Amino acid sequence: MRMERPREVERFGAIRFGGLQKVFELDSGLKNDGLPGKGSTVIQISYEELYEIEKDMAIVVPIRKERLKLIEGVLCGIPHQCLTIIVSNSPISPVDRFAMEKHALEDFCHFVNKTALICHQKDPLFSTAFRNAGYTGILNKKGEVRDGKAEGMIIGIMLARLAGKKYVGFVDADNYFPGSVAEYVHEYAAGFALSRSDYAMVRIAWQSKPKIIKSRLYFRKWGRTSQHTNRFLNKLITDYSGYDTEIIKTGNAGEHAMTTELAMILDYSTGYSVEPYEIVNLMEKFGGVTESLFPEVMKTGVEVYQIESRNPHLHEAGDTEHVEQMSYVAMQVIYHSPLCTQELKKEILKEMYERKFIKKGKAPPKPQLFPALCFISLKSFFKDIEAADCAQLIKEGNL
Amino acid sequence: MRMERPREVERFGAIRFGGLQKVFELDSGLKNDGLPGKGSTVIQISYEELYEIEKDMAIVVPIRKERLKLIEGVLCGIPHQCLTIIVSNSPISPVDRFAMEKHALEDFCHFVNKTALICHQKDPLFSTAFRNAGYTGILNKKGEVRDGKAEGMIIGIMLARLAGKKYVGFVDADNYFPGSVAEYVHEYAAGFALSRSDYAMVRIAWQSKPKIIKSRLYFRKWGRTSQHTNRFLNKLITDYSGYDTEIIKTGNAGEHAMTTELAMILDYSTGYSVEPYEIVNLMEKFGGVTESLFPEVMKTGVEVYQIESRNPHLHEAGDTEHVEQMSYVAMQVIYHSPLCTQELKKEILKEMYERKFIKKGKAPPKPQLFPALCFISLKSFFKDIEAADCAQLIKEGNL
């Protein structure tokens, strides 16, 4: 990987938001060539460096009814040295799709000589473990872990932590291009190679997201939803710094990774707001506006890297309802943040009324939030899920 | 890279055609893990192994008016350790596109600390060098090197040879996904890692080639043209072996690579027939049907690897005329091969009449062929192009 250093940096309390970084080479060679030297804006992260970081990285793939062909492609794209963790929320009747996914993963692992973890989001062992830990917000009325990608991510983070991984990254299962998945993971590692803090996050901005328009591909650079979300997140920064900024380019980035240390101390929100809320929560926790629960992190600092991937992002088409929903929930979490100024609240409400997300005169309901996972006792949690296959594999070690 | 061994092999004289190999992992780790062992059909080619081979590989990118955005993506996808050779046939007026390409390559090389070669197909130095070598078939009436991708490939092979590279591979410049380019190159290297002969070829079959049909992507596996070409090439083998075969899956593979030794002793044909003709010419030269000019190669043997890439192949759409033309010229070179039996000739003619490629009762004209490059004196050729920038870089070495 060879890429730009962040050319701009926006500081917000203890957080350092790096500007979008351009990638020049997907594969920059085995070893560090020691060049270009000081003063250069372009840096090389050799395969050796990426490899060492990726050995310590879990890649969580939340899945739900994606076609197995696509999932197999994603597995093929994840570098061998990463621990793959699949959290499935696929139905088990009338056809047991979860069993099919498990078998596909077993076959894959057999061929490539790898151990990967898979679990079902609704596995009662997990709901018991969360209930015993008092982490009941994640459970639905039936006492199961709720549907949703964020909930799957949370399980993934717990497993990554239990497996002792230093980094945890996320990739979606609906990607048509295994090569893009490989690129994202290498970019996560490249970001961590640059970071000087144990509390770091890497977020990917797609260079383009092709749309089919009149039977031709149009390489759309900025989706409307992303632009919206980024604009409001940037406003949130501006309201405190007094300087206009465009630093945030990855508000909705599903493709992102964190040090597990950071992943354990962030709060999460549900559904499509999970990604923008990570940024909001970072700012709440480490922005220095209110007192932080984690003074040691305030001292070390938190780093956010934003990297522009080179491959277009071509995935299975979602519906437009999702897109609207994404805009709405991003605004919702910003609106309800203690950091949100009256002025920004007004602006958000105006937008929400115009786009008919809520009725005039009303405010959006509070989003559902999950507290940080660091308050769960790892030992008891592990004991509760001990009977699960994935826990057995963790116990055996060598992941 | 982790992939299948060829499960089937078809031998034709001294040639060993390997069956299509499936790829399991794009990145299988830094070092060889020594597993899975004997009896396994899946093999790992570690990054270290790929890297060592790619250091000795030139990647030739023939370009002609492709958008610079696409070319930049392709450059980004070529691993740093490969020597990039661009052979441009873009117009230099009214806008000097070649100059733009040169500048884009210079900028890229500056950023990534790499030396790459670029030349123009119509550079008079090259036409002089070919003329002096008696290789006049490549020249048009004006005495310039003719238009055509094959002609660009030939220049690329000469430069790869002069630069002392052991392997030469080709990638098209119209690929939307830099990650696919990286995959192809790693697959070339993986094929060479398996090969036991200095005369080896690696050809890529795309797992799919997405088409836009009714505003949706349809992942077509087998293009009609490829099926046709493969069918006739397989017939050519069957006519001698007496066994039906489907071994050839890459008759039209534009993405392919060869040891430079092999590239120097093959004849080439023009236009779209260059890729299928490589297989025909291999069979003519090393099939043992007629006496070979290269008895040492007959002894060593020639290996052809066919690898199925994991990324879909998504490139700028060509027109349907090209597709028909590809079918036609593939049949044309098979028809005129001394190996083509009367029966196969009849079948080809029937197909040609049906598809109205030629008038009933006529035979297709003989294709234009270029003799092997090994008959050109490298020393004199190099002296003739000495004044070219690319020759200067070769002279300086360190490529």
C-alpha cells in the first residue's frame, strides 16, 4: 500500500480527524524501501508491515440472507492472516440458511487451512450472556438479541476481544468484488500502521459507487446521503471550533475498523445510524466538551484516519427506502447528542420537516443506544457462551 | 494467493495444458505455511514467492485513447515490484494525448518512487529498428509500426526482453477495478510459481463479466465469443488426440503472461486473433506434429496454466462489432493453421457462412502473421532505439 499522509488535520478535544487520504499503489512491495524520505507526502506501507498488523486483526462480516456466492467472494478477499468472524442473522426456517452458511465457511476453511468463527445473532447463549451482564438493551421482547447490523457488530467486537485481537474491522457481505474487500482490509492495516495511539479508527470513503443509469455505468463519487451526513457532522465540529470544515468524508462508512481498545469504550446506536454515531460518540466522549470517563484516553488521544479506496464500490443494490432512512437516522443521532447546539438542532429539524421525515412541530424520537462494552465482564460473558462452537475455537487458541 | 492445482492436464506433444484453476484466497500470507501437505489439491503461493517472481516481471499495458482516469487506476493496481511498460498508440493531434499519458505516468512514478517505461507505437525509432531487423511485416505502407494491440504487445515484449525481465504479462487499460489488475498480476506470478519449465504461459479466465441487462447487473460467466473460440481450439486438440476435451477455457484471454523466453519464440498474429493464435502457434511449434525449430524446447516442454480470476471483469464497454470480429478472426487463424484437419476446416466454413462472415464458396483470407522475435538481433535493435527515453532508462538499469 502506498498512500498520502493526511494533509489536513482537524482537532476536536483529544480527537485527531485526518483528512481523506489518496491511495497510489495497492501493493507497494515486500519491504520498506526507505523512500521517499522527509518532506514527502506519500508513504509506503510494505506488505510486511500490513501483514504484521493483519495477523492481529479480526474482520467481522455481519450477514443476513446474502447470497452464498457473494459471501464466498468476500471470504476469498479477506487476507489469510486475519481472523474472520461471521455473525449471521439469516433465517433458519423454512430453509436453514445459517446451516448453509456454516457449511460454506467450513468448506472454505478446509481448503485454505484457516480457522474462522461463525455464530448466529439469535443464539440463546449470546442472549443469556448479555442478560447476565445487564446489557439488556440489545435484547428484544422475546429476550433474543435484536435484529440489526449494529447488534451483529457488537457480537463481533466481543468475539474479537475474546480472541485477543488488537484490531477489529468490518466488511459488508454484499460486495461483488473480492479485490475490494482485500483493499479495504489492507487500508485498515495501513491506517493503523500510521497511527500513534492505541485508540484509532480507520474509515473508508469509496472513490466511487457505480450506478446503472440508462444501461450505462455512472461512477457517482458522492452519494447524497453521505454528503448530508458529512455536512451535519462537519457542522457539529464547526459549532465548537468556529472554523468551517469539510474534514469528515466518511460519516456513513460501513467499511471501517478500530483498535479493539477503542471499540470497547465506544457507545453504539442501532441500525443505519451506527456508523455516523461512532463519530458523534467519539466527539462526546473525547471532545473535551464534557468531562471524559476515560481520562487515560484523553491523554493518549484518539486518531481517525479516512482513506479513499481505489476500487469502485459495487454491491448488491439496496432499495431507496434504506437511503432515506440512513439520512434520517444520521440526523437523529446528531440531534440528540448533548453536543448539538440549538442552531444545529433547528437546521436538522428544518431538513427533517422538508423531507417529511417527521411531522412539523415534532422532534425526532431519541435513538436507541448501547453503552460501551468495556462494562461487561469478559470472563463471565465467555463462561456464558462457552458451549458455542466459536467459543470453543477461541478456547483452543491459535486464531 | 491460494488456489487449486490443475486437476486435469491435456498433453499435446511437448505442451501441457492445465485445466482451469480456482482461486481460494487472494492473499494467503507472507510466508509458506507448509500446509496443506501431500495429497491436497489446494496450494498456497506466499506473498514472498509472488514478490520474487513479480520483481522479474514486466507488465505491458497497450493503450489507445483510454481515459486517463482508467489508466491511473490500472497503474495503481500493478504491484510496485513489476516493471510497467506502457505502449501507447494514442493520437498526438489535435490534442497530444500521448503527452498527457506521459505526464500522468511521470506524476505517478514520482509519487510512488518507481521507474516505468512508456513509448509510442509510432515512434520512428521503433519503425527504423524493425526495418533494419528485416521485421517489416509490422510496418504499414507509410513505414510506421501498424495500428493494433498485437503490434503494441510486440513492442512491449521487445522492451521487456531488453530490460532483462524473465516474465512478461499483459493487462488492458480499460479496467475499472485496480484490484482486478492486482489480482491478474498475482495470478500470473502464481502460475509461474507452479511451473517447472522456462517456457510457460499463464492465461486468465474471468469468473464473470457483468453485463447491464434491464438496469441490473447480470454476471455472465461464458461469453459467446469465448465459448466459440474455446470450442474450436479444443476441437483442434481432439482431432489429434482422439479424445473429446474441454481443456481450453482461455482462447480469447487478453489477460495473460509468458516467460520472456517463450514470448520470444512464438509467432504472433494481428488484431483480435493474437490471443487464440498464441495457442494455435504453440501447438504448431511444440505439438510434435511437424518437426520443431526449437528441439531444446521440445525437450523441456511448454506449460500453459489457466486460472479463473475471482473479481468480475468490468471494463469499458466495447461495441458488438468487436465481438463478432473476435469470433471471426479466431476461426480464421485456426482454419489456416497447418494443423487444421479437413473436417475442422469444413466445420469452420459452415459456421462462417452461417454467420455471414464470408460469402458462400469462399475461404477466409490468410491472416497476417509476425514471425518470432528471437530472430531479431537485440543488440542492433537496441542501438536503433537508443535515443528513445525508454531505451535510456533501460540503459541506466535498475528497473
